Amino acid sequence: MALHVTQERSDALPEASVTSDAPAPGRAARAVAKVRAGLPRTGLAVLAGLLLALAFPPFDLWPLSLVGVAALSLLTLGRTVRQAAWTGFAFGLPFFLLLLSWLRVVGWDATVGLSAIEALFLAALGSGLALTSRLPGWPLWAACLWITQEWARDRLPLGGFPWGRLAFANTATPFTPLAAIGGAPLVTFAVALAGALLAWAALRLRGPRRAPRAAALAALGAVAALLAGYLVPVPTAAADTVKVALIQGNVPNPGMDFLGRPMMVLNNHAAATEKLAADIEAGRVEKPDVVIWPENSSDLDPFSDPLAYRRIDDAVKTVGVPTLVGTLVDGPDERHVQNEGIVWDPKTGPGASYTKQHPVPFGEYVPFRDQLMKVITRLQRVARDFYPGDHNGVMQLGPAKIGDVICFEVAYDEIVRDTVDKGARVLVVQTNNATYAKTGQPEQQLAMSRLRAVEHGRAVLIAATSGISAVIAPDGSVQQRTEELTAAELSAVVPLRDGTTVADRVGVAPEWTLAVAGLLACGAALLIGRRRVTGPAASEPSGPTAS
């Protein structure tokens, strides 16, 4: 048999000598050929990422979230881990560039840098989708992997950045009521499952192994995931109500220098509150039980600046009801400042307070400050780091026990959930979006607040310096809202609820269960793939020429 093998090699020599005159392609040429071969797939991934971004505010084309998920599933199907990682990155980078384009106010380098970091998580998702596409029932594992990716992105790095969760594109859609059962993770799961099932259906309608019946069943599954939310009751009944007034005082100039001269923003909010008091005295409006000012409504620390203290105190005494004031106060040392919401009583002055727990990296504090300040001089604008708070925002504001969260904190599940767990009957979002006015960011944050209302069965009150301020009912509907860059006041009677949703009671369990299921599916795919490579068919010689 050995002689037979030698003879085969001898017979092959003349053919080899003929082809040896043509030089083998070099490494660079092979790399270029691979890039060219992958360009169509990369282009489709870029397009799909842009389509997914259009599902989010301010565009609100939510069905495109299904298209985006389906496209990424098809583009990674059966690919190698490395190929799918690149496809995921090519999908993720344009998605985040468009979604986070409001960061251009800070600088396009910040937009590109953050988008690239976030896109790395989509690259990992792409690899996971490719692995699990070899498993039976892969649309289910694909949906779990979307949760795994969002779970990681919500926490890493530096506390995470949850922008771009599929749930945040579906805050007023048939999927939305699912938030009352499993929070934002269950909404994301349903959207991802519907999209993956549509991809599976598309596969069964093409090629030599067409299966129209299977495609129809998959499409019905996608429809079922879409309509399941209609079966979920969203509780809204309440025993008590509270009359609230939200003050939007506006700012001198939008952008990085929104504060203008000292006291300008504070004077705007104090003057608007005094106008409200005059309208109450004249009988034009009904007196509220409480007044809510936004984040940074006082641009000076009232505890270290007597003029700021007096201006706030006078305005609160004029309106005559407890007022939630947003201000920056000095931190525990000269290098830190605290972003606080303070309950200000017309008789006793400042009382309970909440300090923002999750300052924004590079916006409200600079990680590795000593090293980075030498390289990125723009970070010098963040003169002092925000000191994080150590407790939730549950406070008594007049007759209402509120759960205060500040600005970007509304994007973090655990921060909002904690206030409800500790007894908040209505949610308050104090925010200052003046830096990002007219960029689409305020609409994105409004959408998150709508989802929180359904998730926790609570009315949500958004008080913004320059917009968008809003009153959101427990079913997620927007009862009132302001326009951006205008001075405005909203008055409403809102429910105070004590009941909890299923999502409140199960907490993080759905997210952890689905995220771990995604990881286990990847592990199973790797194990099965390894067994196929090292199995009997691959490891044992067979056939007459094997020896």
C-alpha cells in the first residue's frame, strides 16, 4: 500500500511542475482577496445597523428593530467566530454612531470613541450568534444572546452604558406591556425572538430545501411574540392622587455653556415658580401639593452661597408648597461635587436629599484623571469629579413619597427598581439635557421613562431645565409634555400607587436567566463542534489509501 501512495505522488509530479511556474499568491494578496469577498456582507451589516438606529427616537420606526435583528442573524448564520465578530462590529459601529450622534456636542471624537467601544459588544454578539446558529432552535438562543450582550453593556466598562437596548426602541409598541412582567430585558427578548424567527422563516423560503409550512410556523411565532404584550394587564388604579407642578425654567444657551452667567438658570426657575404663585393667587390655576424643579435648576451651591439659598427659599415660600430642587453642592473634599435633589419646605427650608448614584464617566467625572488630563486637555472642563451617592432617591415630598432618579440614571434598571422596592409611589426624573438640546437625546430619554412607567406601574414626572419635561401615566402614555428650549410649567393630578408589578417582584431573575442561557448555548455549541472534530470519523483512519 505504501508503494501505491508513492506512485500517486510520482504521477502528480509533472502536473506540479507545470503549475510551479505561476507564483503562489502572497499573504497580502490573499488578505486583499478575503476583504473583497467580504465586502458585500460588510456593506449589508452596515446598512442593517443604520436601520436598527432608525428604530429609536427621534425617528421611532420601531418595526426596524425586528429587521435589524433578523438581518444580523442571517449575516452571521454559519460563519466562523472571527468572521461573525467582524460582521457584528460592522453592524454595531454605524448603529451607535447614528444613535449617539447627540454626543457631537461634546465632540465627534467622543462619539466615535464611545461607539467603537459599544460596538465591541456587538462583535461578541455576532460571534455568539454564529456559534449558536448550528444548534437546534437557534432563534431562541439568538434572543438570549441579545440579553447577554445588553447585560454586559449595562455594566461594563466603568458601570456600563445601557443606551441602545432593543427595549428602548419599543416603549410604545405591542411589545411594551411585557415590561410589567419582566422589565426591559423581557421586552428586548421578545423583540429579538420575533426578529430571529423572521430570519428563520426567510431561510425556509429559499434554496433547495424550501419548507413553506415551517416558514409559516416561524412567522406565526414572530407574530405571537409581537402580540403577547396585549395579554399582559398594565395596572394603573390608585387610591390616592397628588397635584404637581413641573417647572421648566430654560437656560441662556444650549450646548456646553448652557449655564451662562452665575445665577441665570436659578433665576429662571425661581421666576417661573413666582409666576406660578401669582397665577394661583389670581385664581388662574389651582394650587399644587408639590412643585418639582429639574436637575441643576440651581447652578450654585445654596449651602455655600447665601444669595443662592435666599433666592431658592424666597421662591419656595412664595408658592407655599414643598419643592424638589436640583442643585450641585460641595462634596466631601475640594475635588468633588455632588449632584443632588433636595426637598425644600416653605417653612423649614432644605431637608431630605438624594445624591446621584451613577455619575457619567468623562461627563461628570474623569476616570484616571491624572493620566488622561495630560493627553486630552478638553477634560479640564470637568473641573471637579461628581461624588456618587450611597442611597436611593425615596423621599417624602409633601403628601407624596417619591422615587427620585437623576438624568441618565433612568436608563439603569436597578436604580429605578430600588426606589419602587423601597416604597416610592411615583417616580421623578430630574434631568438637565440642555447640553444636548435639539439633538434627539431628550426624546431617547423620554422613551426610557415611558418604559419605566409600565415596568413599575408608576406615574413618571420628568422635570427638565430646557426640555423635554413630561407627565407620564402608569400605562406609559404621555399626558403632557413641553417643547425644548422654552420656559414652561406643567400642572397635573397624578396617581400615587402602592401595588407592585410582576417585574418588581421578580427583579433581576429574568435578565440573569436569559443572559446565562445565552452563554450556556455558546458553550454547548463549542462542545458539540469539538466533538465533531475529534469524533471517530475524524480521528480513526479508514479507506485503502489511509495507510
